[in-house]
Amino acid sequence: MNLPIEILNKLEELCYGKDKKDLAQNFRKISDKYIGDKDGKSLLNKEVEAVTYAISRMPATYGAVNTACKQIFESVCEDSNMKKDEFKTVIDVGAGTGAATLALCEHVDLEEITCLEREKVMINMGQELFNASNHDVLKTSKWIQFDISESDYNEKADIVIASYMINEFSDDKITQIIDKLWNMTNKLLIIVDPGTPKDYKRLLKIKEYLLEKNGNIIAPCMTKHGCDLPANDWCHFVCRVERTKLQKEVKSADVPYEDEKFTYLAISKISQNENMTEKRIIRHPIINTNQVKVKLCSKDGVIEKIYTKKDKEIYKKIKKAKVGDLID
């Protein structure tokens, strides 16, 4: 999986004439900033930093959000109380250079896009990339310089998405930010963050908080109560992202791909269909002779099941299934 070809071509164009060693050095500096204590600090404010960020991080962010959206809207399609074509507007909070919105456009036929981003250099980069996109709605998107931790945004949208943004704030600020995101949401709130135990536990707290506000879990959880996984385990997903030659040079990498681990939450203000029976695969199926063992998240919690050849079609489906897939 990788960014749309027209976006990759634009990134190549923006890097034309720039020293690859300088870009690689900037990448290391940016990585150090994101690994360190962020807590809402300004991390990128130079044009070369925005270009470097777009090359090095956009593909993985796009891949993670794209994979999450595939699972989310598969769940939406299974839920008779929601229709995929009812989602027409989106607000991307902490949009960066627009990777999450780019991914969302692959799944939803949007009519209006608003991107909120604190750093002006990121806005400029995002606008350039959106103007190169094949999606006309991206070319008419509205970009606003805005810091969600400092101000309230009074507009609403069918979908509000925040990708790799919540993890940049300390725990004492999270509730305030979640309240703002939820107030902006007409129908569906999507949060995507890195797939670490810490980020997963933070999302669990957000899940419980929004359930108390009558939110309805759409994905990845298939149950309304807390998670049954043991304390030393966590729910996360992986997408494989291809690396271009330029990306390998900037990241000083030899392998032509990277595996991006992420965790996410999709929660709706629309009541959920109580009759849904689908289960989500949350661990790679273990395939043995004539049987497959799989761990599933179901409406009754986390369960393990063994399917054999006697199960016919579902046995064949499970053997080919991936983590995150829904099964009956």
C-alpha cells in the first residue's frame, strides 16, 4: 500500500534539487522530536521540515488510516442503521499534510472537507498535495490554521477524524480535546494513533468516556463493554507500506517496505444495530493441518474458535483472512 501515484509524483517534484543527505538529516531531527516529550509543542515550522515529514511519514499515516477506514466502513455497511453514502462532510483535526483525508476519500464520497492544522508550513504543503490529487473535492478543501488545544471550533461535520494527533498531548489534556472533537461530530468520530500498548490503553479510556456520553462503538471493537484482553496484551493492527527510492534515501533504509502498527477507534452518535453478529479477527489465524485457530472480538467479548473442514465456506474464508477482517 502506498500514497496515490499523483501525490507521490508531487512529492518527488517538491524534492527536486534538494540534497538527499540534508533531507535524511532533517528526518532524524524530526524523529527525535516526535520520540521526545511533545505535549502539544510546535514540532515542525520550516518548509524543508514539512517536505521531509511528508516524504517520511505521510505514506505510513495514509496506510494506517486507509486500513482503519476499510474496517470501519465495512462495519458501517453491515449496520442497517447507518448508510455509507450519508457521510458527506469531514473535519480533519491536526491534519498535518492531509494524509488522513486522502485515505478517507478512498472510502467515502465526500462533498466538503475542512482541515484544521496549527503549523502554516504543513498547511501550505497539504494544499499543494491536494491540488495535485485526482479527487476534485480535495482541490476545494478548506484549510484553517487552528490549534484544537487552545480554541473551540464551532462548526460540525458528519465525520471528524484525528490521526496521530491525540498521542501528542499529555493525559491531563485528553478529556478536553475529546469533548471538543465529540461536539464537532454529527455522526462519526475516528481516532487513529500508533499501535503501542500506551496508545491502546489511552484509546480504551476514550472509548469508556464516550460510551458514557451515549456513543456507539462502530470499530474495531464488536462489544460495548471494556476489553477482555489481559493487561499485558493490546489490540492493534498492521499495514505494510511500500517505500519508494526517495523514501528509502530519506530514511536511510534498505528494505523496500515498512510495517506500520496502529490502533484506532470509530464511535458514532447514531444508534447501532443490536442484531449484528459479525466478529473481528484480532490475531493472525493459526493454521494447522485441517484446522484454523483464531482469536475474535465478538459482541460477547474476546473468544477463541477452531474451524475445521467441516465448517466448509467459513473454514476457507478464515484460512485467507487477515487481522481486522470481519467474519459471520
